[in-house]
Amino acid sequence: MQKSLHIDPNKCTGCLQCEMACSYENYGMFNLSKSRIKVFAFEHEGRKVPYTCTQCADAWCMTACPVDAIRIDAATGAKVVHEDVCVGCKVCTIACPFGTVNYVADSGKVQKCDLCGGDPACASACPTGAITYVDADWTGLDKMRQWAGKTDTQPRASA
Amino acid sequence: MGWARKILRVDLSKGSCKSEPLNMEWAQQYLGQRGLATKYFVEEVDPKVDPLSAANKMIMATGPLTGTMASTGGRYSIITKGPLTGAIACSNSGGYFGAELKMAGWDMIIFEGKSPKPVYLSIENDKAELKDAAHLWGKTTWDTEEIIKKTHQDPQVRVSSIGRAGENGVLYACVVNDLHRAAGRSGVGTVMGSKNLKAVAVRGTLGVSGIKDFKGFMAATVAAKKVLADHPVTGQGLPKYGTQVLMNVINEMGALPTRNAREVQFEGARDISGEAMHEKRPTDGKANLITNNACFGCTIACGRISQVDKGHFSVVNSPKYWGASGGLEYENAWSLGAANGVNDLDALTVANFICNEDGMDPITFGATVGAVMELFTMGVLTKEQLGVESPFGSAQALIDFAHMTAEGRGFGKELGLGSKRLTEKYGHPELSMTVKGQEFPAYDPRGIQGIGLGYATSNRGACHLRGYTVASEVFGIPVKTDPHATEGKADLLKAFQDATGAFDSSGTCVFTTFAWTLADLQTQVDTACEGGWSMEKLAELGERIWNMERLFNNAAGFTAKDDDLPKRLKTEAAASGPTKGLVSGVEKMMPEYYKARGWDAKGVPTKETLARLGL
């Protein structure tokens, strides 16, 4: 079963455990500036929103890459940057409509979310369930359940 | 290891920034943050120093767990000599600033001297420089943060700053970071303002990478997070209601100091409680509380984000207060509300916004308003002097006073001195609800005896965060004790104070201690700091810090006489509720406390105690 990251901003408290976990998983250190997932604060609305690559089926970054450095991981469906091939031309960062591929000056390559090979560290670290890793075909399940709960078509014993 | 092993020394008089290696011998004895910075401070500063002179220093310090994946691992503290009290001041803040400072590669910043003109410190990893702050002077903390982010063209920079209160000499000014997190008490922001230092802006991209036993550390943090998630207070109560979970509980037990501590129960407590923050307002159909909020790394998320009714009298002409911002915590809901008899939840929320915006301690501010309202009620202060009718319960007076104090206008100048100086000036020093010049917070010592002893002995003046015996006396954490009993409270308080010293030195938040014991901290510190950190060592560290702070205060001129509560709490019995008829037994507990501490009858640590602690 294909899975995908599912983000529910209503549950996000802004603790940044996801960003820390991402940097630890990929770079072996705690470093927000190395994270591939970012939490955005909309202060005046009181909202925090985690955001990262959605792994487009027809990925602009992959199509744009002139050296085929971005390839699909068959197991997870993630679009993965192969650092040994990447030449750091940044065309993918221009092609991506969502800004989730970014250049890393230290390495001279680009980085993006690769779903940690199928066990995303951000989802494991999230203490509130704002980030989960769920059946890719059913990312709407939670919302459906909420709306389903609002229907009132049957008499209830306690009514 | 968890330390960056580097400190930044900023000489504001000369305008220089220099890097120094962290004293690792001291780090082994004092861990970090509160303990280690206080060690540096007492080694370098004369206890008799005028707090607002160039000779005073101010240290911003992280702990070894700051900037790591330890839950709540984002704390930093500001250590200086406080202008409100004349005692050692140590105020702790969350938000994101502390972690950013650590990720820029610094354990602490020592500020010394005084800049000839307003400046701010800009740090980008190992690059640190003082920049002109003429354009920031006179701005609020909110505007300062926004302007710096725009100037640097970097929305990811983290800012810690003073508002107008810190510039105007309000003696209880805060240092505010990330819009609504504050190193709140004892006037650390006043010291910053006296040095012409407006702000510190940090961007850190180096990270924390030196922990040798990363796997062991990660396992320890995961286990400790589970302890927090599984505990009813840190897993459910605090996320849902924040510290405001306390309002109704403390009121019902008759321990909510009301109208300048004339009473112990507030008839409007329900209206300003955590529960009320969840309820829809009749005026606009919306709830005060928008969401809960976490500081860096925190898996509890007790913070409140609130929004008031745009039609409320306090904001109807001020759109800048219409958005969501930092909401009421229990201490602030008490100090702005019960302490002066105001039950208007939105008014308290806006007063709290103003305290954040211009950087002043809502506890001392609110309690000072309470004293002023009592003086008004007695006819000592008049509307002509104050600028507004100020009976207990006036939300209008509260809001006017907040603006006036922050901006240094009219009677606000006097409110900015705190209740001790203000009540003395008007001939009624007995109306100041302070210890060592600092207002006590939201627990009445007549109804909760142990915390009264805590107020009387706190090294930074009256405070609940130095030894929160309320956990035991109200919640039974770690064991239930009778809040009305004085027996055994000396030992209980000492244990709380010592453990708190360790938490305050680690980079984690003291609110974890509803669920964590020293054992939970020990596994994380030990793995982050390359071993050798036993529970005994951490408890002893806390005791060492406590005595070090005490020695500083004694040398600054404090004596046993200053370890006392306001007369009202000792002579005017509580008039209602389960506390009815009780007064504080602080005088009975004090000799037991000195004995438990290994101090002589004058409150001076004995030679044996100092030798045992290596002081």
C-alpha cells in the first residue's frame, strides 16, 4: 500500500519537533536550517502550519532536472534527490510550484523530503498527530469521518 | 556534548564582541543556564553594584538541552542583579530564541558596560556585531521584531527585545522574545534598557551536533516525552486549559489572593478561568481562546493564543489588538484580574497583550494596580492624581494604567516603580504585597502554607517558580501534603527548590516537573553531557545554586529580616472558604527551613554547608 504524509494544521502547536527530527534523520544533528519540513506561524490568526513536499505524481522537479538526479523510489513513491548525480543547477527549485525543493549551499546540492525511505521521522516525532503517514488513497478519511459524525439520519437510543 | 562550549562577551561601552571558550570545569559543577550563568555572574560582579549602572552585567544563557529534541528544550535565562529587588535576578523564557542562540553556536552571552547610544546585537552564527538601534528606540517589542526581520530580509531571525517599559525605567520590565514569551520577572528588561541595548537578533544554522551518545540521548528523550504524554496534568490539563486550569481550583480552596489580598476568594474567578476562555462570548459568539501553543521542542503546549471581541471597549479603536496573540496564563489572569477585582476576561487579555507588547511583568504590574486601587478606595489617592476613577473592579482603570505605565505617562511613572516604592511614598507600606520588593503571585500563603515559605525565601523576591510546593499541597505531586499544615514544609520546599535549580540549569521547562522527577531529567542530561550526571549530583547542583544565590544576596545587604511575608498575610485571617480563620505560619516554618538548609539562625550558610557544596 502506498502511503503519504498527511498534515492537519489544526493539531499543530508549533513545537518544531518535526523539523528537529528531520535534521537528525538526514544530517545526524539538531538543526532547524537543515529541515525539509517547515512549520509556518500565522501569528495574527493563531495558526501554525507544517508544510513539505507532497510528492506530486507528475513531479515538476523531476521533469525539470537536466541530469535525472531526481528519481522515484519504487517502494514509497517519493521523489528522491540522488546527491551523487545532482549538479546543483537549481532548476528544480524554480520548477517546483510549492517551494519544497531547496538548495543547500554547504553541499552544493538540492534537498527535498524523501519520506525517510518509508518511515518519516517527522510523523514519528509529532506529539499531537498533526503529521501522520497514512494510506495515500485515503488522506481524506479524517475529514470524511468528521462530516459523517455530523449526519443525523438514524434515531439514537439516547435521544 | 550538549554545550556549544563557547560564550560571547559583549562590551557595550567599547562596542566589542569577543568569543571565549566556556569554562568546562564550571559547567561540570553548574551545568548551564541558571546555574552556570549565575556562577559567571557572582565571579564577575560586585554584589553591592547599582543594578542600573554600567558596572552591572546581564547574561543570556542556554542550557545543555536547549536546542535539542528533549521536550521543552528551548529555554534560556537572563541573569543579572535586579532593579526591583536589589537581589540576584534570574528570569526564564521559552519561545524559539534560546534554541536559535544555541544553534548559532553559543552557550551564553555576557553583556557588560553601557552603550553610549541605543544599539542591538546581531548574531549570525559565529559573526556577532552591535548595530545602531536609533530607529528601534521607542518601538514596542512587536514592532522591533518586525522591523529587524524586514531590515535583515530574513523572516527566520529570532528576536529578543525590550519594549517601551524597559526604556522608560519601569522597574519590572521584561525581555520579550517571539512576540509573547518573556523573561518576565525582577526587571531584567530594565537592566537591558539601562545599557541602551534594545534587542538581540539571532540566526543560527550550525545546529547542535556534538552529542557523542546521540542514540542514547534520543532514547532518553523519547521515554521522557512518553512520561509527559501519559500524565494527566502535562498530557491533558495543561494542553487544554494551560496553567489557567488552576483558577477555579485555587479559588475554591480559598487561596486566591483577591483585591490586594484583602480576601482569599474572588466571586468573579469563574469569569476569568481557563474554562471561561473556552466558552463563546455573548457579545460576538466567539471564544477568547483560539488555540493552545507550544514553545520550541515542547510536547506539553500549555501556551494560550487568544483573540478578543473587536467591539470591546479596550480595543474598539485599536485594530492592532484585534488579531490573535499570547493569552492569559494563570498568574496573569490572577494579577490582572483577581488581585484588583476585575472579572472582564477580554480586558485582562488586552492588558496582557500590552504587557507583552511593551515588555512588562504582568504579575508585578497587576499586583501594583491592586495596591493603587486599595489606596483609591481608602481615599489616599484620588481620580485627579490617577487620571481615572480606580475602584476595585474597574476594567477601564486597568487598561488605562497598562497604557500609561508602558508609555511612561502620568501616574504610569509611579506605577512603574512597583507597589513597594509606591505604597511607601503614599504612607502605606503595609499595602505592598511583596517580599524583597517583588510582588508575590497567585497563591495565598494563608491557604497554602508551603508556598508562603517559598515566597519568603525565594532568592529573586517573591516567586512561585523557585520551589512550587503547590504541586504537592494542591495536586499531590509527588506526594500529597496538607496545604494548611506548616509541619514538614521546610523540607518539602528545600527539595522543590533544589530540584528546580537543576531543571532551570538544563534548558528544559519547570512545568515538566508535574510529571518528571529528577530521574527523568537525569537520563537526558547524562546522555547529552557525556556521563557522570547522577540524580544525587543534580540535586546537589540545585542546592549549590541556591546557596550561591543566597551568598550573593547576603553580600548585597539582605538579612534574615528580609525573609518575611507582608504583615497582612500574618495578621489578617482569611475570611471565607476552607481557609477561613487562617493566617500564614511563615515565622514558625522559618527556623526549620534554615536548619534544613544548613544555615545559622541569621540565615547565613554555615561553613560546613559551604564546604559540603564546594562553595
